[in-house]
Amino acid sequence: MQAAAVQDFRETRPRVLWLDPLLLLATLGLVAASVYSVRTGTANDIPGDPNYYMYRQLVYAGIGLALMLLLARFDYSRLRDWKFGVYGFMIVSILLVYALGVSARGSRRAIEFGFFNFQASELGKLLLVVALSAFTVDRMRRLGERETTSRIMLLALVPAMLVIAQPDLGSGLVYLAIVLAVLFVAGTKWTHFAALAGLGAAAIAVVVLAAPAVGVQVLKPYQEDRLTAFLNPSDDPAKEGYQINQSLTAIGAGGKTGRGDDATQTELNFLPEHHTDFIFSVVGEEFGFVGAALVLSLFALMIWRALRILTMSKNFYGALVAGGITAMLMFQVFVNVGMTIGIMPITGIPLPLMSYGGSSVLTTLMAIGLLQSIHAQAREVAAAKGH
């Protein structure tokens, strides 16, 4: 009877009408802020073409919004049956980067397709959420066992290590944040998290202390420099501490309402990677505290609605997917904004929807589409019960 009622509602009311309006508002607001910030921040980057990056960001956003609406109408529960294919595609795409990827600044992270550079590690974030959530649901009756926690962690560590080896430390850390969130939402025992914390601390000690002591360098020199700069940004302000110091200068110069056309840190290219990693610094300099507060408020609204969708999901799988996506967004926002104001090390993590880049924008909008799908189906079930 309930199934028939749900079907009646699906036939009489388009699923698009069940979209979360506040989540949609936050998404559109961040997309608009991104396009405008990229335009003002890169106006002098390409001589004779001040709109070069803006036009491309508009294309990425347009395609991403279309994918978001398509996924909002898609039955996300079907993804659970495709978990092996999703996980396999994620691993294969990451491995293909090693064979076909283009090298840039010592890293091999993307496959070039002319207009678009496909970064498999970005799409892998969403694919990992979908696959891990499905594998977790399959072991729902055994979630309290250490074997279950170990298997799920191993499924996340494999792609994380492959990505870190590219090297892309930032994306690898996002993968770890996702798996921890999925385990948390699944109700994993605190003792398992304590054990994982101990293993994590031991791994860090090996990478940072033990391995270098015997002549094995796990981290790249520039990664060590970034960590050194994070701990002591004033030791070598012209080298390791340059990015952090320029970012702090840009944000501090913005004041309350920003410098507008007089944003010299951005326009004179003192601020590095100002359209990608340090886009928040551009916002801080050009639009000041008011602009930065607006962007952070939109992120807060987005994360609040994502958490709300987690609680209202019609099934366990939807709750896990929503939890993984929420962690993916929260971690990236916290680390990216944190590194621009000097409280987090520089790891190359993009600011969702704000940083320039097709892979990041498309992946984030697709993730929001899945959140909207979870919301829409939860509303349909609730309306059917009330009917």
C-alpha cells in the first residue's frame, strides 16, 4: 500500500519540486561567488583575454548544475548494486593517471583532454563515498566487528595511497576523512576509532621521523617545506613561508569591505595560485571581511542542509552517502580556509565550488545532486505516509 502511494506521488509531482531550496540557494550562491572571484582574480593573468578563466568556470558550472539536476531525479539506492563497478572504475581511473597523466610541477594528477583536464582523484572522492557506503550496508549486521572496520579502512586506504603517491597528499587526506565519517555514521565502536588513531599516530611517526632517519624519504621535499612553513612561517619568508605570508597579507589588506580594484596582492601576482588553492585569499582581499563572511555563511548553510538530509534519509545507505559527502565538503572547506589564514598546512586541497577547476566543480555539484536525490526521496516517502 505504501509503495503504491509513493508511486502515485511520483507520477503526480515531479521530483525536482522536492529539492531542498536552502541547499540549492547555497549552491547557486557559491557558484556565483566563484565565477565573480575567478573573473576579478585572473583579469590580468592572460594578456588580452581577461575572461579566459571565467568563461571556463562558467562552462564547468553549467555542466555541473545539469548533472546535479539529473542526479537529483535519479534513484540513488541503485548505486548500491553497482558498488563493485564504481570501486573498480575509481581504482582504474587513478591508475590511468600514472600512464596517461600530464606532469605539472612534479606531480602527475590529471589526464589532459584539450579543454578539460580530468583529475581522477577528485571524482574518486565521490566514487569512494558511494562504494564504501554500499560495502558498509552489506555488513550492517557485523558493524561491531573489528574485521568489518578493517575491511572498510583497507578499501579506502588502497585508493588513498595511490593518490598520495602521485603525489596528491590533499586528496588522499580527504579519502581518509570520508572513510572515518562513514564509519562514524555507521555506528562503529569508539574503541575501533581509538585503535585507528593509534595506528595513524604510528604511521605519522614512521613517515616523519623513522623513515628519514634510515635514508628513506616518503614525503617530497616541497611537502616537507610546506610543513616546515606551517610550523615556522617566518623562518624563510622568501621561500617556504612565501605562500602563507602572501595569503595573510592579502586577507589582512582587505579590511572590512575589501580593496576592490586596488587588490595589489592578487592583481600583481604576489599571491600564488590565486584562482585555485588561494581563491579564499582573493575573496578576503577584494571583498574584505564582508565577502569572506558571506562565502563562509553559504558553506555553513550547505553543510547544515547536508547534515539535515543525513538525518531524514529514507534508508541506511542514504544516510551513509550523505555522511560521506558532508565530511568531504567540511574537510575541504576547513583545510583550504585554514591554510589561507595560517592555521593549517598547505596541502593543495581546493575550496569546493569556489576554486577554479573542472574536476573539482563537477564532482562537488554531482555530490550535491546525490544529496538532493536523498532529500527528494525522503520527502516522497514522508508525503506518502501522510497521504
